[in-house]
Amino acid sequence: MGKRLLWTALAGLVAHGAQAAPPPPLPAAQLDWQPWGDDAPAGAVCRGRYVMPAYRLPPGDTPREVRSTSDQAEYGDSGETILRGEVVLRRGSSQLEAPQVRVNAARDTAFAEGPLTLRDQGVLVRGGAGQLSLDSDAASVDTAHYVLHGQRLRGDAVRLARLADGRYRLREASFTTCEPGSRLWRVVGSDVILNRQAGYGTARHARLEVGHVPVFYWPWVRFPLDDRRQSGFLWPTFGFTGGGLDYTQPYYLNLAPNYDATLTPRWISNHGMMLGGQFRYLFGEDAGQIEGAYLANDQGGSHANPNDPANAFEGEDRWYIDYRHAGRFSSRTPYRLRYGAASDGRYFDDFGRSFAEMGTDYLPRLAQLDYNGNTWHLQARAQGYQYLDYPLLDRDKPFYRLPSLTADARWSRPGGFYTQWRSNVTYFWRDVDARQVPIREAAVGTRLDLAPTVGWRFERPWGFLEPRFTLRDTRYQLDYQELDTTRDTSLSRTVPVSSLDAGLTFERDAQLFGEAWRQTLEPRLYYAYVPARDQSEFPDFDTDAQAFSYDRLWSPYRFVGSDRVGDVNKVSYGLSTRFLEDASGRERFALSVGRSTYFDDRVIGMEGDLALPDRQTQPARWYDATRDHSPVVTRLDWQLSERWSTRYEWLYDAHRQLTERSAAYLRYRHPAGHVLNLGYRWELQGFDPSGDPEDQLGYNREDFDVSFAYKAGSQLDLIGRYTYDNTNRRALDKLLGVQWNDCCYGVQVAWREWIEDNDTANTIADDYTDSGLFLRFVLKGLGGVGQGTDNVFVQSIPGYQPTRF
């Protein structure tokens, strides 16, 4: 398909390269163009604007009345009226200016000698001889030059006709959004129609010229005149994947005001022909979209991941589908639907990856209904997702919730007392060979989790006190499918969770750097007790361990999910101070330091038994379970000035005298849009126990990160990022980008090289490098060629706001 389109374009250029050319353009002064002076708005990318002058004559008393002025007037032999000198005619919103105008005896047509000027509601036409209907909107001008002020569109034509229905028809014409004097690009067509009322134009036998060089040909093309959606071909995307051509030609269908569609044929020379599409809709409170693509009989091609076997998908049908819907039955009952699926775990690596896509790791599936009452929150959902990996092992397949029912409520009592009710019942299922997974993960079944809570919150401006008691009761009915096991299928666990939280707030006025401040001093004390319960028979449906953080100081829970409740007997203590601007109350400086002291070892791990990890084979886990103190956590946020800010976090093990985790960031934000980010991160191997073993860091990580965006005026943006893995002496991510935004075009160029870890953070042996050079060229008023880079720039460079074309 790509080769045929290219041949059509070249053939059209040859066949129509000799068509009559539009007349040369007029100078800017004759096109209502006014250069900016001192009143140029901030961010202006054009050197001026089109300004329509005031009408020279007032409108008539009725829309059909014609008013005129001239230096001379006389009657001809046939009863016509001849006006000479500085002739001006106005009918409604149309105004004609010419050195001589002849009005026929019927008084329904005016014939003007050139050079003439015709104006009508933001439209300027200058040209040679022409004629104007005096009882309709019809007009025609030879050797015409036109401007559409609001659309910033100008052009030239051998002949321009304004039809009775308000459309403009141009023969051998050009159009461009470039400012007068620029020939950067223009489209030349043999038959051009501008429909301002509908918001689009069309051209037959059209060629795109960049400079004076024709570069593309359309037998017929439709282009927008404003922001309204229009059906038609969008700009194609060209690329190279594995040395082969990747050509995409989308076609947009504006089906109705509340729904539309896009069809996207795509030719990948080393894979084959793919057809994609998207359908979007909006009906009242409901909105959604469905998208997907299909490739029959993959030719093999090359794969993004070099760890995969060669020709892994040759001869296979490759596809994906993704459906999303959100709506509400009432203001209290929203609902969501989502279903995504792909033919294989490498689909998005091979076909879906673009500069703006950082990676698709899974496709969610969800049906959810909520009720948000004043007291109760109810939720019913069926949920799962397809994990995208290749090959996908049974132990990596996720559990489905079919269904999951939640009922939560809270009641406030007089005097600060409150009660809470949290409950959930879920049926967990997944499609695996039970013999290929650990025995605990082979179970499917129902889990009921209840968590009633009572508490009391005493709070004053100077402090607070909150005792809280939760009873976690969890029960299972399990099925081990075809496995022959003696494990119990009816399990229960009841664990009391007690905590006491207290804090004080002291304030004082302070004078620093000649300014008035309010400083706070906020000590906090927190106690939590959770006894150990044997959970070795319990499954692991949705639970994971948590890495230590400042927020963990004030929580009794060591795991996320309900399958594990970790034992803890600790007291946490911390001290915070804040500096507030006395005039506005804005926080400029905040420093917090905290730590936990453990009175007992933590025996409950992900295995759920009452035994500590083995000290010889699992020294890091044994130390974490038996240490008497948590790391000392220090957290700092400092707004150094209106433009500079910093954040710092440090977790220090005083017993071993080493840093377990630290992170420091320095940020600069300029009102003009300049951005600078400096970052440093250190993390001790084994610090984060969450995830599967291959997802846990297998080495001490030390990263440096610098990113910037510099707006060199309203037209030029320079963007860059560099992330360095100091542990392994390698660059993790390198990005350089340039964005140029001119009056009639925009260019984005970006080069990126990055490391893919193959979803295994515990080793770098299977890591590989990927890279790309990405180009997007936008002709304002026509569209753009290439892949947009805005999203990746925003994700990679915090604080950067790209200039929109």
C-alpha cells in the first residue's frame, strides 16, 4: 500500500506539474497585514496579524439596499450607470472598491474594472476586473488575491468566484497560512472550494510545495478552515522498524456531533498489512471508545526484544482490542467498563511502541458499579487484566476478581467518637495449570474480609489524640482444583489491630531575612500493636510487602492487600517543623525526622509462618525482621525562592551506620517556561521487598538524573535529559529534543536512547538498548507528519509545558 501511494504521488506531480500557476502574491501592505509593534502579545510567533479596516460606508437601512459613493456618475446609452473615480459600493456586509464600476440597467449586477478590492465579513479579495451581484452574494474576480482574517489563510487564484450560497470557488489557486512574504509552504490546486460556513475546504489535483519544490500530490484533498472536526484523510506517518518501511494512513470520519471514528490502514514491510481503527461516542452522561488493530499472518519481521527467539510470531495473527466506557445512572451511582486484550505479550513491543508510549505492561478488564451515599459506599466489580509478557509463565498470570463486593461506612458520634465498617467479599480465579505454580498459588476461591473499627479523635489547634482499634477477620473457602493436597480449604484468621496516635503543635513568630514568619514545632508519638497469627496455609491473591517510608512510621500495616497481616509491636516518634509566610500562610520550609523502635521481632513474612527467615541464606530479610529500630527517616521540602525548590529524603540505619535509601531533587521553574531538574537516588540492595524475585533490585542502585527545558523565545524550545546508573557505569536514558514553532509551521525533532530491563530488575544480563530518532513536521492549517513528542517531553521533564502548535 505504501508503494502504491508513493507512486500515485509521484505520478501526479509529473502529470500536473505543468498546470497553470496562480498569480504571484501581493506585498503584505495590500493584504491587511500589520506588523506587531510594542503591542505584540506575549508568546506571539508571527511577526504581525491581519486586521480588517472599518467599512467606508455605513450599511443600508435594509440588507438589500445598496449604498455608493464616487467622484463621478453618469448614465450610459443602454440605461446603465457608470461610476468613476474612487468608487465604493456597499450592500449588507459586502463592500466593493474600484476606480470604475458599471451597474447594468436592471440594477442587479455591478461590473468593476481593476484593480478592485472586495470585502465581506473577515474576507479580503483584491484583483483585476470583476463583477458583483447586487441581489445575492455572488461575485467573481480575475487574477485574485484573498485573505481569510480569522483563519490566517491567504492565497492567489487565476479566478475567484463567490457563489450565491456563500462558498468561494477558486481556479488554479493556492493557499497557505504563512505570513505574507513567506513561501515556506503552500498548496496549489486546479479547483479549490472554501466553505467557511461548514468550516472546511477542498482542492482537486492539489500539490504541496515546500519552497518552490513540489513534494506531494493529492487527486482530491479536504482541509479544515477552523477547529471543527471534518471527515477526511489525516496526515500519514512514516517510520522505519527493523530496517523496513512503516507507513500509516489514517482516515477520520466525523459521523455525528457526539460520535466519530478513525480507520487506520498500516503497512509494515517486514510484517505485512494491518488494519486499525477507533470509535468514540458521547451520549449524555455516558462516554467511551473502542480501538484495536488486526494483522493476519505475520511475516515475522524483527522483534524489539533480542531475548526472544527469531521468528517467534511468524505466521501468527497479531491483534489487540481496548474498550473503555464510563457513565452514571445517577449522581451517586457511577460505573465503568474496560476490556483489553492482545494476541501475545510482545504485540505492543513490536507494533504499539512509539516515542510517546513508554510501554504497555498490561491491558485491564473491569466492570465496576459504585454507590456513594452519605454514610455508605458500596461497590461491585469484576476485575482482571492481561499481563503482557513473552513467554508468559503460569506463575506470572494475575488473579481475576469474579466478582468483588465492598461495603464501607463511617459514623461520627458525639464527643469525637467514631465507628467504621469495612467489608469485602471476593472470588479469586485464574486460568493456570495448578501443577506449574507453588501450592499456595494453585488455590482459587472466596475470601471474606471484615474490618470493624472504633476510635476516638480529640483534636484542638494545639494537638490531637486518637486511640483506634480494628478487628481484622478474614475467612477463606478454597479449591485446589485437580491437585491432591492435605491443605485445609476452610481457613480463618482474626487479628486485633490497636494503635494510639498523639501529636502537639507549638507556634511562634520569627524574624528571618528581614521577613515575618510563623514557625511550628510538631512532635508526634505513635504506638501500634498487632499480634502474630499463623498464615502459612493462606493463599496469596493480592498481597505484597511494603518498602519502608516515612508514612510507614504512622501505620500498623506492613503489607498491602488482605492475605497477610504482619505482626508489629512498635512505637514511632518524630518531630516536624514548618516555616509559614506570615502574610499568606504559604509553607516555605518543612523538615521532619522520625524513627520506630520495635519491641518484638517481626516473624510474619510473605510465607505467613511463625518462623524467622534463615540468617545464613536470607541475611537481608533476617536483619529486617529482627532489627530493634527502623531507619531514621529525614524528609525536607524547601521552597528556596519563587523559582527554586528542593526535596530531600534520607533513610539511615544507625546500627550499621549506612544509608538504606536517599533521594535529593533540586528544581528550577522560570515564569517564561524554563525548567531545570537535578536528581540523585541511592537505594540499598534488598531495601524494597515488594514484587516477584525478578522484580526486586539485585544490586545497590545509585542514579543521577538531570533534565532541562529552555524556551529560547516564543519559537524555540530546547529539551534534554540524561539519567546515569553509577552502579553499573551506564546511561539509562538519553534524550535531546528541539521544538521550533513558527507562524505557519512547527517542527519537533527528538533523539532518545534508553535501556530496557526486560522486566527483570534483579539482573542486568538480559538488558538491552533501544534508540530512535523522531521527527514531526506540522503545517498549520493542514496537519502534521510524524510522531508527536509532547507526552514524552512532559513525562521525562517534570514541570515542562510544551508549546502547542
